[in-house]
Amino acid sequence: MKLGIFAKTFNRPTLEETLDAVAAYDLHFIQFNLVCAGVPTLPDRVEPALCARIRNAAHSRDLSIAAISGTFNIIHPDLDQRRVGFERLRVLAQAAPELGTDVITLCTGTRDPENMWAPHPENPTKGAWNDLLHSIERALSIAEKARVTMAVEPEVANIMSSAEKARKLLDHFNSSRLKIVMDPANLFPAGQRPGMRQVVAEAFQSLGDEIILAHAKELDVTSDAGHEAGGTDLLDYDFYLGELRKIDYDGPLIMHGLAENQVENCLQFLKKKLSKACAASGVATH
């Protein structure tokens, strides 16, 4: 398992300076966002020259783009906003292979019209779920044509609010183009930590074979889902990393939910946890 980070953790004037900041920590994996290159996360056009610039800048710094963010509210109550989102998702999907990645991360959305990460009373309704099915069908059509994979994660504030619902979604489509981002910190409502190992174990039991990317951040005791930098140890990282080992996950563990001044502490914390997990399983660290 290798450590990586959200590239936009670092706010620099240029793409190259942003990637220099990542490389300075001896990290080799990033989850990329086009905002790092001075364009929107979901642009209406991606110039071939920009794709080449991003790909070459990453390659020259020995950085692999594990995934690129394609997040928008795919069940937004405003149908025009959804339409525009999917038009731009298609643009991103077509560009992704030229950027050096075939994984696009999505948000499963909320009925909240202002914040795609906010809960809403209508989220658990049948209508919202049906809208999600329709939207994922559109996303998978885009993915198939562009030969990329769409990755979603269980998030308590979104429509796909649990591992159980994620499994339901996967079973509905049975598509190799739909995979899971695992972030246990997103499985817990505010302040609810009892039974943590059971919740995480059940998530892995249900979704383990479909995990394409793993995230590393912490629980937030004041609001739904995790929004904190790794290092407080509120999340049981020993158990989480052990579960990743059990499924032979050998992809990157992507740090996020942190400010730049928290990177060093988070990095050292996770290195210690990974070393401990590797020792427990008799595997040498990478």
C-alpha cells in the first residue's frame, strides 16, 4: 500500500508548483482535480495541450494520477444543473485517459440545492433513489464510451448513505465500470462511533471486491462524516488498514480533508500505522 494525497491540498499559482509541493513529501500518488491546472473541476472543454501538460508534469515528478475528481450533484433538484453536469462529465471522461488515469470519482448527490455534501430530508425517499439510478446509468454510458471507471463512495449525507446502499447500487448495475472508494470516516453520523469495527467490517464484507481506491481521513465528532486530517486516531486505523490488507488492496491510500500545515503530521501518523499493519501481516512496507 502506498500513500498519496489530494493534489488540491496544496494551493499554488501554477500546476507545476502544486505538483512540486506534492513531490516534496516523497509522495507518488495523487487524486487530481483540474482546479490545480486553473480550470473548473468539470470544464466545458479540456484542450489537448492542457492534457499533455498535466500528464508530463506528473510523469516528470514520478507522480501517478490514481483518480480525477468529477464531482457534481448528480441528483440536483434542478434538472438543468444535472444536464450541464453530465455534459461536462462527458468532457472530463474523454480527457481522462490523456491525463493518465481511467478512474473518475463521483458524488452520489443530495436533494440539497446548495451543497452536494449536505444531508436533506428527501434523500432517503424512493424518488431520490430512482433519480440516482437514472444518473448512474447516464454516468456509466459515458464511462463505457470513454473506457473509464466511475468510482463512488458511501457517504452518510448523500443518497448512497451506507455500505448496504452501495451494495444495492452495485448489484443493480453489475458493471465493471462502477467501483467503490472506501472511506470509513464517511460511514458514521455525527458523534456515532459505538460499534465502529462492526460497521467497518460489514462495509468491507459487502464491498471489498469492488474497492478501487482508499481514502484516509478522520471522523468529525461535530458533523456527519469525516472532515478531519488523519492523526487524531478517532477512526480505528489499525482495524481499517487490517481490513484493506485482508482484501489484498495494494492501491494508494489517499490523504484528504487536511490543510497543508497538517500534511507532515498526517503523513507520519499514517506511515506508522502502515508499518504496524504490514508487520502484523508479515508483509514488508513499500
